[in-house]
Amino acid sequence: MSVILSEQKQQPTGGAPPSAPGAQLAYIVSWFPKLTETFVLYEILEMERLGIHVEIYSLLRGREAVVQPEVMRLVKRAHFLPFLSLAILSAHWHFIRHQPLNYFKVLFEVLRGTFGTIKFFGGAVVYFPKAVRFAYEMERQGIKHVHAQFANHPALVAMIIHRLTGIPFSFTARGSDIHVDRTMLKEKLDAAAFMITVSASNKEVIVRECGPEFSDKVHVIYGGIDTSLFKPNSRALADHAALRIVCVSRLEPVKGHAELIEACRLLQERGVEFECHFVGDGELRAAIEEQIARSGLRDKIILHGAGTHKEVVEQLLKADVFVLATVVAASGKREGLPNVLKEAMACGLPVVASNLSGIPELVKDGVSGFLLAPKDTEALATALQRLKADPELRQRMGQAGREKVVNDFDLHNSTLKRAKLFLTT
């Protein structure tokens, strides 16, 4: 497999990953395609620009109404399986016939390791048949490395494949996949060639759970964004009549929409002119609509629904400030290091975000935006009021944020670091 660098990108220090003729890389994902996991799609596309062919194995097939236009080409060649089929049964018979002790040892390992948690035990039962078929197919394809996106079900499937075939594997931990339930995390990390996580904060959680002896196995590689797609337009310094606020995220408890709506209510109470745009959809839409109506903000807060990358960029370029008032959900779910913050900063927007998890590794308080305590709606309203009153502050923060993302969170550079690990470990 020859590896090349995109001529349109600045070559980072360290050069291209070494060439590995004949090598093949497989990605295990939970859903494909999935709009809220567009970062997986763009990582795959960037791998291909580096000359690395990625085989996509998805545990479930996504059937969302809104998808990124680039995804359809990959869907056509992605590997999807039913929960049971003759092909799956034949793969199981293959491993039972050729390595019966190993086959049943792996099955016992994953059932014992996940026993006691409904989500993970159920996942092991449901996905084990597919994992065995994936292992059978990967052996015949000559796959040299398997990488799982997320530390939960995809990482377990990658470990099963490794146990059955000996193909080395790795996995990426991002946020709720290690913050809510870390079932078998230590076993997965022990079996893996290495692990990637997207923030130093996440690495602390992982090492605390698994032990300091695993520290060198955990690589912090920030998730990257396309800084040529997300870039500023010319933004006037004039103090607009209304501050245009935008929030791009799935409508779920962890994203802090309720807190942003309350901050907007406070802004209205203080006589601050604003308009707020929510881009995204999810299970909280009805509750959010009800809160907006109850707060008397129907003419101030607009729900746009889910949007493609192009539509998100359009919203960001029309905005004055980006807000992600994320909180820790009752389930324990929390953000890792949200890509939407990087996208907003790359577009030259000041950001207001919660001081949680890996977010301080991206946003410098008072420089590229404001970091606030979660659920502090008074402070959130005050930060927005200050940005409304000071267009030059918005511009300075936006410029600082853009520089930070270009230097540390560029998609090409972060994917190149991953590629080096995949091809040399």
C-alpha cells in the first residue's frame, strides 16, 4: 500500500508514514453512515488521500434521512451483515473446525467479561456472530490491522477478531464510551497493539482505570477537522443589532440546550438583542420546543434540524458566537472534546463552552472564548452580553481560535499521526 501526501495540504513535521506495500486497514464502526459521527467519515476520506485503503465493517447500517453527500460512495463498498445468515454460520463452523479450543475460549471470555451489564452482555451476544464472520472475511482479504472507532462494542468486536485471527488491533476512545461504562476496557487495552484517545483528560481516565503500566500504550491524538472547509469569511466589526448565536449538536441532555435557552431568557430580560440558532435533531426536540415556548422565545430561537457539513458551515459563517453549554448527564455521559467547537473556532468564531473534560485543551479562557462552570446560566448570559457589546473582542477571540485549530487540530496532520501508528505498530 503506497502512502502519499495531499498536495493541497502543508506537509507536517515528520513527513509521510512509511510505505507498506500490500497492507490493508479495516475500521470497525457501530453505525455507518451516521450524521453525528461525521468525523469517522472524514477520517476515512483523509486516509484515502494519504493512499491508505480502508475497509469499513459496520455493526449496524445507518438509515438516516440526512447524510453527508460524500458518504454514498463508501456505503456501496462497506461491509454490512444481518444478525444471522448461512454465511455467518459457515464462518463459525470454519473456526470451530480449525481451532475449536480457541473459538470457545474467546466466546467464554467475552460472555464472562460482559456478564452483569445488560448493555455490554447484550452487545456481546448480538455482535459475536457478526464478529466471527468479519474475522473470516478479513483473513481472506489480507487485512493487516483492525481499528475500532469507540471503546465499547466496536473495540470488543475488534478484540474478538484479533483473538481468532491474530490480526493486531487498536481502538479510539472519545467520550461517553469511557466515561459511562468501562466494562472490559482493561482487557481490550491489554490485548490491543495500542489505543488512541482524543484528549489528555481522557487518557487520565483510562490510565486511572487500567493502571499506570498501560500509559505508554495510550496515545493522545486530537481529532482533526478540515481547516480548508471550515474557514472564516470577512466579518464586519460593526455592532449588529442582534447578536447571532449558533449551537450545532444533537438534541440530547449532555449538550446543554436547556441551559442555553435559560441564558437566552436572561438576555431577553436584560434587554439584549439576539437570535439563537440550533442545528441538530434528537430525542429532546419536543422538550426543547416546549421550553422555548414557555420562555417566550419562539421569535428568538430557531430550530433548523439536522444539517450536512455544507449547511453547518453556512450557519457558522453567519454567526457572531458559538455556544456549547455541555453538562454531565444523569447517566454520567459527558463530552470528550467536541468537534463542533473546533469547527466553529476554525471559522473564526469566539466560543462559549463548559469547563469540562478535554474542552480546556482546545479553548483558552479569555483568549479564544469563555470557559464556564456547567449549568451556570447567569455566567453564560453575561459572557454573551459581553461579546455582544464588544465586536473587536469577538474578532480577537475568533482569530486566536482559528490559529489554535490550524496548529493543533488539522485533519490532515491528525490523520497522518494515526496512519503512522497503524502502519508501524
